[in-house]
Amino acid sequence: MAESTPTTKQQPAGLRSRQKVERQADILAAAIAVMSEKGYHSTRISDIAERAGVAYGLVYHYFGSKQNILSYILESLWDRFGKRIQKISAQSDLKTAEKLTEISDYMLDTLIARPDIIRLLVQEIVRARHLETLPNIEIARRIIQMIENIFKDGIARGELPADADPRLLSIAFFGSIEMVLTSLSTGIFSPVRKPDSRQIKSIKKKMRVFINGGSFGTR
């Protein structure tokens, strides 16, 4: 007699867990693609399910709502940004301007690697502000605090004027990076909404001039 195919309950727990993770990853990837193309408000759960190739109800089962999906995506993104900025900040051999340049370069590299995520970020969070009560906004505030600490350290080391305002500088720097990403991903900077590596390399150089030649640079 041929062996029967195991039901879900009969499958090993490890296999079920792996399948769950894979399905969730497929749903999140589909959500990023659809939301970056259509926008958050125009995206339906059915759109995400169709793109992921899963049942409509499975999306609700794993995430509960469209808002929860977006929140999860952005929390993961902000968390990744935060860890990288923390790592850069901890490099005591770098001057303030060098740390800011590394942060700027990283954000621009992310635009090349994942333009869909950056487009989703700037269109649906930075501009729309419709999820201010969700945790990802608090993570963004913590990132600004990390940048503020970089400026505080620069003041303590004599690289910036003693009367410089680290809070204001951190917001100004974060805002400048935000606007660069927004202009690149929405076509404000250029009609080409998908800049290539050559264009990003040029923009990196210009941002270095901005960082080192402006109020963010050394004395």
C-alpha cells in the first residue's frame, strides 16, 4: 500500500515552522512590491495575497490587517537602520563628518539595493504621516537621538563649536538625507525614478561636500 501524504498536523513541528516563516516572507515581499507600486491606501489585502500566491485568509491569519503588515515592514527597516547607525557611531577613530558621511552613504546604498522599500518609506511614512501612533515612528526618533549623540561627541572633541545645538543639527542632517531619498525616489531630483549606481556614486560625492563644507563639518 502506498504511503499517505502527512497532513499539516502530522508534519514535524520544525517543518511547519519553516513553512510558516517562508509564507510570511512571501507575503511581506509581495506587500512591499504592491504598496510601493500602488501606495498604501490603494493596496488591498487581496492584491497582496494574489502577488504572494497565497489564500486571502492566510494574509489575515498571519498579520491581522494591512496596517500591521506595513508596520512590520517599517519597524524592520528602521531597526536595520538603527543598528547600522549605532555601529558607525561606535567607531571612535572616525571624526564627526566621517561618521555622517558613512550614514549618508549607507542610506543611498539602500536606495540602490532596495528602491521599493525606500519608495514605500518616503511615500507612506515620511510624507503621509498617517501612522504616527505606531512603533516605527518611535524607532525613527531613537535614530535621530543616535545622530544627536554623534554631534554631541563632535562638540566634546572640539570638532564643532561649543555652542552648536546637537538636537537641531541631528534633525537638519536627518531631514537632508530624507529629502535626498524622497527626491530620488519620486522623480523630484530627476525624471529617472530609479537612479543607477553611477548616479548614486556622484550624489555620494556631492553629499560629502555638503557634509564637510557645511555646519556638519569640522572646524
